[in-house]
Amino acid sequence: MKIIIRIIFIFYCCSVFGQQEKITEKYKKYSTLLAKGVVEMNSLNYTKAISYFDSASIEFPYFHKPYFQSVICAAQTDNYQVAYDYAVKTVLTGIKLGIIPEALGKFSNTALYKQFLQKEDSLYNTAIQQHDTLFCNPLITLYNIDQNNIGKSKNQRDTTVFHQFVELCQKYGFPTCKNVGMELYRKAVLITHNSAMYGYPDSEDWKKLIQIISKEEKRGHIEPGILCGLEDIYLYENNLPVKYGTWFRLRQYYPNMKFPSLDEINRNRDQVGIESFELYLAIIGVELVDALKEIEM
């Protein structure tokens, strides 16, 4: 009997590990395709960019970014029907386009865009029917408290907000586009990043939240590496080398930031399923040779 139990346990562990590895590989493929699309879009190769975004959306069709980027690319090539179709897909994955028409280029001045705006609310309402209001409403309240804390001294802050947020996540899981929509997902990430002061990463609440986030990442419900930037800042503030190079774009605000080797940065990024550091540099418009001068200092 003990032997059978051990075999079952080993089989279970291998299955879980295999599933986790598969999700990480899918994330890596998704984030790499998305990054390549952004690089092509920045180079004005809009048709090629859309092909990358299409491939990325096949990996994770319920993430909005590939669709939204395709709206912009299609608009830039005057292919407004294609832009319209991607706009519909974007809204159905949880983000409203009407609030940011300036990002859509010439598409925002077309009759098709006006037609899209007329049905945007009904599309969005279709999308949010799957949202859990019992989760959304307290999340909005906590976000408002978190924003109200900004700029206040430590004694004036409502320091219970992070604990309440973790309790909410324990009950419902970490917020995702699917269960709360893109806007509230972003707000949840902001609460997470603003809560570093509450004992990241060693407090009991933080240990619980990291475990919850990891669980949702393994399920493929949230994009990879949402804690990478937080971890890099924590390492920087403790005078240690960063792991992922996530703040390289804003390095002028973080003097004397230490970096490991390029190979190590890429190994760390690969483990969480985000695009290579070289692709990240291409997105932010930094030449690799220039970056290496700073990394190797």
C-alpha cells in the first residue's frame, strides 16, 4: 500500500511540474511573440506586427494586448474594417477602447469607429457578465483606500488595506481580466506594487499573496512576471543586483543600479516566462551594445 501511495504521489508531482512547465513555455512563447510584434510596430512594419500579435493571441486568446496593438496597427495602414474587428475582440477580453481614442490613430476619425462606439457598451456589458460583483465591489473600495494613502505619512495611512486585499484574494484568487475585467486587474496590480512597504517579501500576508499569484500564473489566468518589477526594486533598495532588468527604461531614476550578467538576466526572465532582455531593449529603443556597457560596469 505504501508503495502504491508513493507511486501516486510521484505521478501527481510529475503531472503538476509538467503542467507548470507547459504554462511557462506558453507564456514565454506568448510574451516573445508579443514583444516581436511591438518591435515591428515601432519600426512601422504594421502588417508584420499584426502577424506576430495574431500568433500571440493564439497562445492566450483571453489576454487583450495582442488585439489592442492590432487595432492600432490596422488603423495606421487604413485597414479600418480589420481595426474594427480587433477592437471588438479587445473589448470582449475586458478593456474599453472609447476612453483612449487618441491611441487609435486615424481609426478614431472614421465612421466605423463611430459605429464601434455605438455598440461598445453592449459589447463590454457582454464581457462583464462573467465578472464576479462580490469580488469587484470590495476591490474597488480597497483601491480607493490605497490611492487615498498615497502621499500620506505612515501614521496617517490606513495600513489594513493590504491585509484586506490578501484576504479578498484568498477568497476569490488574484484578480484576473476574466473575473474582474482589465481595469480592475490593473488596479489590483497597483495595490500589489504599492504594498511593498508592508513587509515584502517576508511578512505572512506577502507570503500568502505570492503563493496566490503563483497559483494563478500556473493556471494561465494572469500574465507572467507581475512581481518581477517589485522584486527588482526590492533588490535595488537593498543594494543587491537586480534579477530581471525590468526598470532599465527608468534607470536614470535609480542611480547605481547593479546588474548581473546578460546570460543571468535572460535565465531569470526565462524562468518566469517573459521575453528575452534583448527583445525588451528593442521595445524600449535601447541598443544592446549600449546596455551592455552599463550592465558590465
